[in-house]
Amino acid sequence: MNQDLNYYGKQLLRALRFLREQARLTQEEAGQRVHIEYKKLSRMERRQLPTYHELITLLDAYGVPSCDYGPYVALWELARRRPWWRDFQLDDARYVRMEDEAALKYEFQLGHLPTLLQTEDYARATMSGSKQTVKKFTDLRMRQQDRLDTEPFLHVHALIHEPVLRQGIDRTQRDMLISRAEMPHVTIQIVPQRNYLHEGLNGSVVLLSFDDLFEPDAAFTETMLGLQDTQDFAQTAAIRQSLDHLTRLALSPEETLLVFKTPRFGR
């Protein structure tokens, strides 16, 4: 995955490449026209954000009228915007960044509630380390949940393995599950514990999808060895198929909400 550019930066570079090709210019011809070295122009179409001056020069060279610069400049500004997660000084922000940029989060959780459905107390209880570390990552998790309450809303389809609901669910956590399940952009389904093996027992998985059709899905899994991710089409397609299979095994969203509202649940 590209570590230097965010979602908007990658959109902009794809747009610049499309504009060049639409103008029927090779990279070498375009570079000569705007007095940018060929190798640098190549990097700009793959991984390097242009300066504002370079952007305007390229748009002009590709025949874009100045009155139509707006969308490209807006992408450039979003690509340069300081992301909120920088305040948390993460060693690896790949997952947080891509979740923040995604339009849909489709997941199955085997061992705990999905992070966007957790109360602060529940989140804190799932973590280990120093008080400072636990507070940092609890605060991060609470900040991630802003995507559920701020437009454009992140659409979430969460599949929860039934045994997860038997541990650590107090009344406050129960109420949060109910309120989240009643949101129009949140779907929650319980995957019942079965007496046979199924694909979900391989572990938790998250699949992120984006509004930009040219941005491939991203899948994430976490083990004791760390976070692993892929945007390989064959792998993400197989993961989506597995999630769809688990969805068919799960209780309906309506049945799941009734479970959450059961008086004995969350005591």
C-alpha cells in the first residue's frame, strides 16, 4: 500500500494521469511542456504530490480551463491536510487512515465487540500496557467513532460471534449496542455459536470499501504477530465471499436488536 499519500492524494494523481492521457501526451512530452523532469513527473503520477504551482501548471498544460481547477485544487488541499490521528503519534497509522477514508466497513469479530461499537470502559478493558498507553489507545478508539456521528457517515456492517456477547457487556455497553443498531447506516448481526466449523473461526477480519471506484477494497486482520493487510483483488474478493457467507449464517438485524433488548442481556 502507498504509505505517502492519503485517499485524496491518490485520487488526484490518478486524475492527473487521466488528463495527460486524454491530452494524448506521453510523460516525456508533458514534462518538456511544463519544464518538469520526466522522472519527477513519473513520480507525480505514482506517489509524489505536486506543489500548488506544479499542479496549476499541469492542469493548464492538459487543457483544463482555469474555471475548472476547483475540484483538483480541493483534492490537493485534502491531500495536504494534517490528519487528526497524527496527534496520537501512532507507529503505524495505515488502518486508522483507511478506516477514516472508507465509505463502508464490513467486518466479523471473533473475540470482542467491533471497535466502533465499544464504550470507553469496554475499550479500556480490552487493552494492556501502561496507564498512558491504555489511555492513548482508548482515546483513539473513541475518536474513531466520530465517523458514525459525523457526515459523511461511515456505513458499518458488523458481524459479532455470539460468545463475545457473554463477556464484559454491562448496561452502558448494552445501551450503546442498541443505539448503534438503530442507526440507519449501521447493521449489526449476531453469528450464533454452532456445533460445526465455519469460516469465521479462522479469525476476525475487516474489509473497507471506498467511494472511489478506482480505490480497491482493503482487508485487515490482526494476530499476535501484528496487523496484516492487503488490497489484492483476489484476496479481498475471497474475504468478501467469506463475510457474505457469515452474513447468511447470522441472525437478521431485527433479531439481533431483539437480543440486545432482552432484559437479561447486559446485566
